[in-house]
Amino acid sequence: MKLHVFTGIVLGLLSLLATVASAYPIDGYDYTGITRLEGYRLAQLGKSNARRLHPGARLSLEQVDIRLRDAANLKIPPVDPEFQREILSLLGRNASRYSIAILDLTDRSHPVYAEHRADVVFNPGSIGKLVVGMGIFNELARAFPDDIQLREAILRDTQVTADRFIHVDTHKAPFWNAKISRMIYRPIKEGDRNSLWGWMDWMLSPSSNAAASIVMKQLMLLRHFGAGYPGFPEDANAYFKETPPARLAQDLRAVLDAAVQDNGLNLNELRQGGFFTSEGKRRVPTGGSRATPRELLRFLLKLEQGKIVDDWSSREFKRLLYMTQKRIRYASSPALKNAAVYFKSGSLYQCRPEPGFQCGKYRGNKLNLLNSVAIVESPAGRSPGLFYLVVVSSNVLKENAAVAHQTLATYIERLMRRRHPEIPANEKPLLKPLHPPVNRVGVSVPD
């Protein structure tokens, strides 16, 4: 391992030992170094302009954990006919335009499963970022199989600068300015710096395509350098400059496919094709993303069992999926405001000329694909409570797909409550008090 890399890692480990990893996600800044968390934590105390969060989005680090460690042999059971009938009744006249897989784990001694067209292959869109995240944890485990603290230090202390690979993306990301105690929301620019953990957060929380491309570059470098990651900047630059595009494409394909196959998932039913930005695709030309609801549900089940790479990786991945940004699409259902929601979505829509039709986001008349992946714990932090995994893909033309998924989430939550009358209906989340504000060093981002 090169000297400056080793020195940085040692310093990272010392800082890890000097702080207490007490809570996450919104009070997880000390542990992860994800700066936006401090802004969101202070917002709940009225100390910053960041968004106030739903009650279900305020769990602490120790409350956000995988839940099926002791159920390693649990597999998706056969379809339950009654549950199947209930789910189909929610889809109504557009059932042929939906694919869904749902696993009710509220009574873990009797898991219940329903699906509809769950083997239909679709383009996952931004849900493919789950494969990228899985790849990061997979390569960290390959490089440092016996050292969790070192993996934590690399995620937290490796600083990465945005370059041309971010083009073109208009998604806004949150930048916490500690000097003025304000959250700034803007697209990522060349020169922006963040930790690897912070880039992963930007990739998954606001679903930034620019962030995803930066993370994918680091994923390729993790495979290339192995235990020597992150290497010297000039070596990383030389790898992308001097390696032929066809070879870079092979390298990316190998590391993305390994993330799926090493974790026992089916590459024919879950695959991320390539970069999420046009510049990334130009420099590393790959493609061919695909997914099915059933395989994505298997991913969620493995995540809860600690089988995505290992126990630590699964837990940290789940925490990265915990919704502490503005809730959207399926996760925005008012019925879920008291629920902890671990969520990713992806959309693709296309329009063609049609008299009297106005094209709009989530309202394509040629293609109107919206995909949602969610783990729901309702109410947050309480046991007993509802616990279910759900994957939905829809292609209902001309209708607002975001509203349709939000509505479906409401119906499913109500159905789950009817199925489990033993769960108190009006319980609020069980939340631990937020720590009082302390002086921390944040990232100041001029705008």
C-alpha cells in the first residue's frame, strides 16, 4: 500500500476511535462524515433551513438495522392465494400494466407472499444504482475482507472531486454550509468534493446521476487498485486516460456483474448496464440494464438477512436507503408518514405527438415507466409493527405515475393494517431524543 494512502487510513482510524458512532442517519455525521446529516439533524431542532422530516424519518443509528439475521434460511414462500387476490384488487383496471412482488414479514413465523407479473423484465432506471452500491461494498470486502474499521475509514475519509464524468445531470444535491447553518440545493459541479460515503449518499438519497457516475468511477478504481485504493491521483487519471474504451467497458462490466453474482442474485434478472451520465457512457461504453420485481425482492430479503456481502455491508446499505430526504413517489404516501421507509425508485418516460395530449414528467404516452423498491416498518421503531418488502413497476400511459404509486402505497398500507388487526393502528413512532447541537466542522460550499 502506498505511503500516503496508508497514512490517511491510519488517521481515519484514529478519528473513528475518537468519536462515538451513536446514531444514524440524521445524527450519523460523527460516524459517516456525511455532511448533509448534520444540517438535517439541526433542522429538526429548528437550527437550520433544511427540510423538517416526517416522524418516521427520525430514527437513530441503533434503530436502523437489518432485521432477519436469525432467519438466514428464509426464502420467498409460494404465493398465498388470498393475499394475491387482495393485491390484485388494488391494481384495478390497469393491472395488466403493473408488475408487483410483496412479502409480508410482520409475522416472521408465517411470511406471506403475493406477486403479479413478477418475472416481467423492465428497465430499472435509477434503481440500478442499487447494483452500484452493492458493488462498492463488494469490492471493499474483496480488498479488506477482515477489517471493517478500514472499510469505514475508506468510505468516510477518501475525498473525491467531481470531474467531467458528471455531465450531464440536473438533479439537485444537498450541500450543508456550516458557516451559515444553511442547506444549499443545487446540481453538482466540477470541482465539488465529498467523501466516498457522501457520494454514495448523493447517489441514493436525491438520486443524483452525477453522483452515481462518480461512485462508478471509484468502483472501477477499487477493482483496479484493490488494497492499494485510492492510489495516487495521477495513477487513477492514467487508468482512465490510457486504457482503451473497450477495455474500460470490460472492466466495468466485470465489477458490476460480480456485485450481482457474488451475492447469489440472477444476472438475467438484475443487471446494471453502465454509467448514468452521457459523458460516462461516452468514456466507458456499456449498456443493457434490466430487472424483475421478484429478483429485486430477493435483493431486499438478502439485505435484511445480512447476505448482501456481509452483515456490516447489509446494515450500512440499508441505512443509506433510509429516507431522510424529501419523500417522493411511493414513499410520499401520507399513510407512511409514521413509517420508516427504505426506498429507491427509477423512472423513464417518453412522449410522441398526440392531439390534445400534453407531455409531462411521469406522464408519457409512449413510455411511462416508474419503478419503486421499498422496505416498510410501520410505525417506525416499534415492535410489534408492520414489516413488509414491496417492489412495484408500472407502465400506465398518460397518467401521473408518481401519484399512482403514492396512491398504491396508501392502499397497501391500509391492506396490511387490515391483515394485522393486532398491530395498534394509531401508535406513533418510537423515537429517541436528538442530541443537543455541538460544534462540528462542516463542508462550506460557496454558491
